[in-house]
Amino acid sequence: MTRCSAAIFFTALEADGQVAAGMRVQGRYRSADQAHAVDEWAGWIAALHVRREISERIPAGVIEMKAE
């Protein structure tokens, strides 16, 4: 499985400088195997659907965003 490192990482800071939240952006993916969503859905009935949906969109460009 091929993984990309984070291309962009954002943080939101409190007024005192403490990190309040963060978001990472990865991609542009060349394969559905690069998407963490495929791993997250592993073992679920919808896993094949998730992989297919990502794969169908690869030619148009796929990125993945995660935030906390």
C-alpha cells in the first residue's frame, strides 16, 4: 500500500497560543489504496463501495482531509 505524507497541515490556535484544532490534507492520490478511508472501512459491508467510489474519482482528482 502506498501512502502520501501530509501535503498541507493547518492548526488553529487559542488566544494563549495553545493548539485548539488541526487539519491535514493529503493527495492528489493516484490510487484508492492511498486513501486512509479505505483502511477505516475495512471489514465493513460498505468497504468495497468506498474503494469503488474513490477509484472512480481518481481521474478527476482525489484529496483527503482529516480534522480534529
